[in-house]
Amino acid sequence: MSIALYQHLAGKPLTTREKRLCEMISQGMTNKQISAAMGVSQLSVVQYVRAAQAKTKAKNRTALAAHWLSMNSESMTPEEAWATLDIKTHADSAGAGAPCA
């Protein structure tokens, strides 16, 4: 499925499930881990990611996580959110659970 299919969602608020998904992505969880935690299929996770990306206008998974972190921190700028994710990504890349694109 193309992200273009989700463009009609741009600017709409995230659902509770999408917010939970964004939190898990910002923690570096993979689709497989998110699927197990939410009790849904991996295909459903992919669809939730695409819908959340369209709603937030995030170009990729990392941008979605940075958006989530900056929106849910009273003092974190988007640049600081990106830096936090960069640190998490490098730390996770040595072991299992590195974020996937």
C-alpha cells in the first residue's frame, strides 16, 4: 500500500491506538514487538504507522518518533528529539531491537 492512500488523513488527530504506536516507535520497538504488545498483526502495525505518518506529515518512521517526542515534551525541540533518537538508534544497533525503517 502506498502512503498516498492515507493523504486524506493529513492534519487529523491521532487515535489512541496511533498514539500508543508512536510511543512504542519512539522507544525503538520493531513492528514485530509492537504487534505482540498491541495484540494485532504486523500488517495492522504497518497500516497504523502509515496513517500516523500521514496525519503528522512525517516522511519516515524516525520523523514520526521525533514528532511524537517533541509533541509530548514540554521542553524538547524537534532537533533535540532527533538527537535523542540518534542516540537510541546507535545504542540499539549493537543488539536486537534496532528501529526499522
